[in-house]
Amino acid sequence: MKKYAMRVKDLKEALSEFSDDTEVFIANSVNICGNISPLCEAREDVYGFFGTSVPCIILGSEVNTEFDEED
């Protein structure tokens, strides 16, 4: 996967299959080069709440997203 800043079009496409009621979270990270980082990932996941698995979407920045290296 190539590193790039996600565009609004990409985010809308990534979220199009999910219900409007799905909770959204941001994976926290520290960027030593500034106070913002490009959004690179929107993935489906779950979190636990009193023994119940709750579906959610987690948004990941370039800082906390692993990419395959390209030659």
C-alpha cells in the first residue's frame, strides 16, 4: 500500500457500507514532526462494553498505520 493523505472522496467510499449509527474512533498517536498527520486508514473493528462487542470504525493516521514497502 502506498502512503498518501486520504481525500474526502476516499473517506466517503471507505465508510459507505456502514450504518450511520456506527461509532467512529481515532487511533491516538504522537507525531514528533508536528501536530497533525495525514489520515490513511478507516477500518472496521469492535470494542468491548460490559461484555458486549460493539462494532465501530477506527480511523488511523500515517503515524500509526503499517504499510508494505514498495521498491
